[in-house]
Amino acid sequence: MRICFTDGAAVREVEARPGERLLDVARRDGQPLEGTCNGELACATCHVIVAADDFGRLPPASEEEEDMLDLAPDARRTSRLACQIVLTPALDKLSVRLPTSSA
């Protein structure tokens, strides 16, 4: 499966496997996402903005994730934490943008 990352003007399409977290795919590709808490929902340093057309394909965010997103700079309606997105075949060709604060 493929995931598309947009960081400023740079767009990269990368390989991913079902069951991987989006954060792990981003790190492997060298994307500038910290993920300081390593998925423990204690920070928002892996905040990404999901393309509006793709947002509905994701399962809803948990209340804890929503609370962390409230603290994320540049958060949008389609913001999510990359550590909380577990990839499935239904998310093939998911497109995410790194917020200005991450880039």
C-alpha cells in the first residue's frame, strides 16, 4: 500500500504495510515528526493534517486523541495524530500534510 506525505512543496509517496502506525511509516521515510511520547497520547508532536477527501476513511479519533489535538499548533478539522492511525488496506493512498510547525 502507498501513503502520500506533503511537507511544504515536497510530496513523497512511500510504501507501507497494513498494521503499521502512520508515525512509524513517517519516521522510516525521514519525515520530521517527533512522536515524543511514542504513541502514549501524552503529546501532539506527531500531528498531521489528513486530506479532506481521505478523512472519512479513518476511524473516529478517541476522546484522548481529541484532547491532545486541542494542544496542537495549526490543528485543523482534519487533524489527527500519526501515532493513532493504524494502517489498513482501506487507507491505501492516504494523503497527509505535515503542519507548518512540524516542517
